[in-house]
Amino acid sequence: MSKEGSLDAPTREPIAWKDPDFYDEQKLDAEMRRIFDVCHGCRRCFNLCDSFPRLFDLIDNGPTGEVDGVKSEDFPKIVEACTLCDMCFMTKCPYVPPHPFNVDFPHLLLRHRSVEVKNGHKDFTQRQLAEMDRNGHVAVPLAPLVNWGADRDNKLTRPLMEKTLGIDRHASLPKFASQTFVRADSKSPIAPNKNAPAFGKRKAALYVTCFVNYNKPDTGMAARAVLNHLGVATRAAYPGCCGMPFLEQAEISRVADQATKVSKELVKLIDDGYDIVALTASCGLMLKFEWPLIVPDNDDVKRLSEATFDIDEYVVDIAKKEGLPDGMKPLPEGVTVHLPCHARAQNMGPKAAEMLRLIPDTPVDVIERCSGHGGTFGVVTKTHSVAEKIGRPVFRAAVQQARGHIVSDCPLAAQHIVQNVREMMAKDGKDAPVKEPEHPIQILARAFGLVENVT
């Protein structure tokens, strides 16, 4: 006998992407209608993202007022608005497994995208943006030229990119660094602090992530500076991208390939006594949760998922178990901490805020809501305006808080928020106190006086 909702912890079934039925269009259509009917009767997620309002509008404006009045040809409108943030599954839906309704809305829409990809429907621009390692290898040696062309104020290139590639001219694009974090780390060796309580007790391999490696090595330098100051020996590790950009494009086989390749290398470090510490929320989510659902029989992936920490989670764990060295200085200008969806979906609590509250006499405000960015979702023209709409409550909250720093474990979310905060404050004739988006670990590095090690 089914019950209304469930108090049991959510469980998630492996993604059956190798099963031919996964791509059967009639069976997919039936499953989408089954789950949409559950959502129609519940509607708890009406304000979570744009997928649900689109679904409910299609139902309410249809001829029957029920799911049977919605045309299958309109389903892509619902799928388009999903960023695979997993928040409906993790925080809202009372019908996720083990409930017999067995609702997994994000993976349902991922299945729809997979069928579209199998049928040859691929977005060229988003597909090319997903090639993070290739793009990074090409762009880093040409960073000044690439960054010039991608600059939002470039009146020559950005309108052209919008017209030919569908990249919205108003969206901020990540800058590329002139050298990768892996190279910067190797050129500047660092040793753990012998006077720290954790000295000799931990070793951490920093899973660099594509964004930190190619776009923001400052985050990696801050992470290693902090961990070494806490007494933890570190080394950089980057066998390749986690594959989240491929997952967003429903190229699940590509994700499986990355999972197999990267986990094979990282388990060697686990065997050598290293903890694996991810520097970007989406990558931590992939290693901990998504990979085991995509390649559930891979022992390397299983071991890696159990040995992976988010960087904020790791520092908080050290603070609780070994303790921190003295010497943190207050940051009276305060910090606005955005908790991105892919950090919240790791079910570890607000670790970024918990970590920054270790800093004495420093105001810490928390925004626990989606920024709307979602990888390429916030970049391409067809969904940029939706990303702006979803993120608007976040922007307004950050403006009202007016702290000196805005941080997020998702670098794209942080950039998206800071851009919009600046624009909103400029309309009111005010200068934004925030200069650049930051990662929480950079704030802790500043509080410890390690800034010289991260710039």
C-alpha cells in the first residue's frame, strides 16, 4: 500500500543507459506521462526552476486540464529548462525512491535528452563548450587573445558570437589563465606546516577540476595554501574532466569513459594514502554520486566515491577532528555565501558557511537558492533569459546584504551573481563592494594571511 510522501532517505537507482528500453520512445513517453501526472497532483516544485511552471502551464492550458491533454511534441520545452541541479530530487519531492511512485525527475529528463541525442539532435555550440580539456589546452597558450574575444564589452566579437554560435552577448564568459594550476603547482612546491595539529595525519590529492586548472588556478593555489597551513601534505591530481558538461548534453557514454579513466588514476593515490579533495561542487557531485549511478559495477568508481571530499567539507572535518592553527584574522566587510545546487545535492550540509564561520568576527550571510546559471544554460541565447529570471532572487539578496565578498563553490554561479549584482547596483547609482567572484577557500586563505600564496 503506497503512502503520501516518504520519511525515508532518498535512494537513487543506477541509470539504465545501456538498456535498449532506455531509448524506446514509446516507453519513454509513457514514463514521462506517468511521472508528470504525479507532479501535476503535487506541485511542490512550482517555484524551483522553470521546468515545472512550463509543465503545469502545458497541463492547465491543455484541452483536458490533465497530462493526457499535453502533446508529446511539447515535452522538449520542459526538458530544455532543466539544468540537472537535482534539487527537486534531493530537497522537494516526497515521491523519490524508495517510495513506490519512484519519481526521479532529473534523470527522466536526462533520458529524454539521451533519446534526442541518439536521434541526432545535438546542439553544436553546447557540444563544443562541453569539450573542456580540448578547449583548455587550446585556450591557455592563447589566453590574452581568447579573453579579449570573449570579453562581454567587446562590441566586435560578442555580437558575432551571438549571431553565429548562439552565445548570448550579455553573458559573462570565464576567462582563461595564462598557465594551468597543475603547472603552477609543479613550479612552486609547498610543504605542510609542521606546527599545525593535523601535521602528519593527512594527505590530500587535489582533484583540480577543469575549471580550476584552466580558468581559475587561484582557487587551487588557495586550497593548497590553506591545507598546507593546516598541516596537510598536498599534491595536484588531474587525469581529466569529470564529464559533467557531457552529462548536461546527455552523452552518457562519454561520462562513463571519463569516470573509468579518471577513477583508475585517482585510486592509485588512494592506495598511497591520499584523500581525494574536489575543488568544484559539480565535480565533487560527479565523483561521489553520479559516476556510481552511471558505471555501478566499476570498483574504482566505488572506491573513489567513498574517498572523495568537497574542499569545504574537508577543512571542516579537519577543524573538528584535529583542530586549526591559531592566527585567523577577522574580515569585517563580511561574506555572502551562495550554496550552489551541486553542493546542496551532496547532502553534506552547508559546509562553505560552516567553514567561513570559523573566521572570528566575520559576518557570514547565506543564500540557499539556485543562481540559475547551470553550465551552458546561462550562456546560450535560448536559455540565458531564463537563467536571469531564476537567479533574480539570489541577486537581490546579495545586493541587500552588501557584503565585501561573494563566494560560491560553483565558479560559474559566483560569476553570474557578481555580474548581476554589479548591474543592479549600477542602476541605483551605487558601486558594488565586490570586485571579483571568489571560492570560499580563497576567503579562508585571506583570513589566515596566505594571500601572498594565492595571487
